[in-house]
Amino acid sequence: MDTNSFRGEDEAALDDVTRGMTAQRERILGASYRLFYRRPVHLVRGEGAYLWDADGTKYLDVYNNVASVGHAHPRVIEAVTRQMSALNTHTRYLHTRVLDYAEDLLSLLPEQIDQVMFMCTGSEANDLAIRVARAYTGGQGIIITSESYHGNTELTSAHSPALGGNQLPDPASRRIAPPDGYRQGIAATELAAWYAAEMQRTIDAMRADGVAFAGLLADSAFSSDGVFLGEPGMLRAGIDVVHTNGGVFIADEVQPGFARTGDTFWGFARHGVIPDIVTMGKPMGNGIPISGMAARREVLEAFSRQIPYFNTFGGNPVSVAAAQAVLDIIREEKLQDRARIVGAQLREGLSDLAQRHELIGDVRGAGQFTGLELVLDRETKKPAGKIALQVIEELRNRGVLTSVAGPHANVLKLRPTLAFASSDIDWLVGALDESLLAVQP
Ligand SMILES: Cc1ncc(COP(=O)(O)O)c(C=O)c1O
């Protein structure tokens, strides 16, 4: 979650149409819905890495990991249209699509993970994963990172500190800091050992409170914590600690999954670890709602033997057709290679920019997942949260859409579609250059 969250407060700056829509939205949809940007964007069309608003202005989408293979990808449209024209039902009837897709998806996961269930959202996947982890281990205690977001159900929001103080934390959950080598001042070579020690300390503290350990629920990109993909292997020792203490590792792949991190298809795989449960969502259907929870058969059994699971829309043939098209496109268009190569080129461009802008404290990431941390002072690393929000408004004025992350909301989260090409880098880096100049403190 982030603080790029508005309700149209800046009314005076809005044109008549935008002001009208913003007010109507709040009147009809209620105050819980928030908008990106002080001057909301009214999008009407997308194609590949780009979006267009109602006035015909073109934008570069640097935030969208849902339409991950590109907006309005013709193959996804074709697959969905064809299946919708034939039939759409649910998983209580036999259908080859869901079986073929499940086999394909499992072939991309470690062989130990051999069963998969389907839902509609990442929240539902994590909700089920927590229940499965508790049923398997007999413990209740789940460790999460200190600024993580895992969903909007009662159970997952209770495991989502990023939602802030208004959510009731789960009494059995405990928080661990993310592996933030930059702010903690820990060298990459020391980070794995530090993280493993933190993990053991957190498990010990949980036990001292009388809570039995069930497992760790973590997004290996630490997206809402501030984007810490780290060196490959960084998480391995920490996950070993989870396992030696009898817990399960739930890898929340809603953000890093489906080729985004470039080196590997899944975020956890960069670290050479084998999770017990993997949850996935957002990019899985390129905008068509579908999510999944895959697990080791043995882990799933304690839950599934006792509780029948039905999700009306989960795994329906139309959503699965979209999901199958996504896998096919990633392979055929070699989007994992593209994420790795173009992402590295982008970070090179950003590192060059950092030579000219003192505000840039750190450039980090892997594949097409980059964090750009803004600081007021490179020595003290004082977070430039307010400035980061101004920067994203300036970027918006230059047609670049993105947002911020982290506890200080000072990390620009650059997470474009995988359709983003080398030729888009100039637009993004140029707009950042101008935006950083425009907000000089
Ligand atoms: C890491 C992570 N997990 C889970 C979710 C929840 O997914 P959904 O919004 O599809 O329920 C999100 C959404 O932002 C997320 O970023």
C-alpha cells in the first residue's frame, strides 16, 4: 500500500468533468475508495506498455503488474472471447482447461509443490494459505514483514501492517523487519546471516509469548516494505530457520511471480528456496480475475481432508483461458529474458541519473521490479517522503504513471508491464530527470 491515495481533495485544480466524476464517485461508491494523484487520471484505453486518457493523452505505465504481458494483449483477448463464446462454468463440473492449466502451472514450480487450487484474488489465496498452514502445523503464529500487504479479507488484513493502525492485527502474528540492507547499513554479504538471526529471534519471541509457530508469509520482492529483492540467495538461510523450527514458508508471489524478476520465473526461486505453499494472483490472468494457491500435497492434506472448498468463480474456464494465454505469451515472447535485460538497462540509466541528483539515495531491484529510494541527505538517509509524492505528481504531468512504497513512502516503485522496452527507458529516465529538478528542496 502507499500514500498516493486521494479522494479528490484538490478540487480547485480539477477541470469540470474530473471534478464531477470525483464527486459522483465518492457519493455513489463511498469514501473508502481512493484515487491515485491529486489530479485523478481518467483512463479509457491501453495497449502494450501504454495507456490513454479520455483527452487522448498517452501515458507510459510504470506501475502495472496486472496487465503484465501488456495492456489489451490480442492473444489474451482472443482466448477469453473464444472460451466465453463456448462456455463458462465452475470447478464442480469436469473441464479439461483447468486440468491442462494446472499441469502447466505446476510444471513451472518446484517438483515438491504438486497440487494447486484456484481463487479470484490474491487476498483469497493468502487467506486460504494461512488456514492451510495452521491446519498443517497445528500452530497459529504467522510471521510477516513490518510493512507488508497480503490482502483485504479479515484474516489477511490482520496480516497486513501496511494498512496501518486501523486494522486489528492478528493476535498470533508477529512482525519481522524486511532485509533492508541500505537503511540498516548491512552489506549484501552479511544480509543473509542477519536475516536468519532476525528470523530465529522473532520465532523465539513468539514462543516466549506462548504462541506456537505456524510459518512465514512473505513476498520475496518486499514490495510494500520498500522493494528489496536483494542478491540471489539472500533469503535462503532465513527460510532454513523457518523450516528447522517446524514452520512452513508461504511465498506470496502476487507481486514477484510470473517472470517479473527476470532471473527466474518466481521470486522465491532467485533465492534457491523451496516454499511449502505458493500464492499467486495479479499478473496471472493479465487483468481477468484469477489467483491460485499451490502447495506440497502433504501440507494441503490436513486442510483439504476436512474442509471442502468451493469458490464460484475460482478456476472458471474463461479465467483459466486467460491464464493459459499468459503462460504461453511469457514463453513465446521470452518475457522473462526481456524483464532481466531491460530491467538491468533501466537501472543503469537510473544509476547515471543518481550521479546528477543527490535526492536519489539508492537504486535497487531485479528484472522489471525497481526501487528508487529518495533521501534528503545521503549521509543520514533521511527519507524524502513528501518529495517522493511530489515527484510522482510531476511524473504524471509528464505522462509517466507510478507510485511509492515503504514505511516512509519515499521509494518509487517502478514496476512496468513486461511489454516495457529498451526504447521506453528514455521517456521514463528523462521524465524523472525533469521531475527531480522540479522538486528540488
Ligand atoms: C503481495 C500482495 N499480496 C496479496 C495482495 C492482494 O491481492 P488482491 O488485491 O488481488 O486481493 C496484494 C495486492 O496488492 C499484494 O501486493
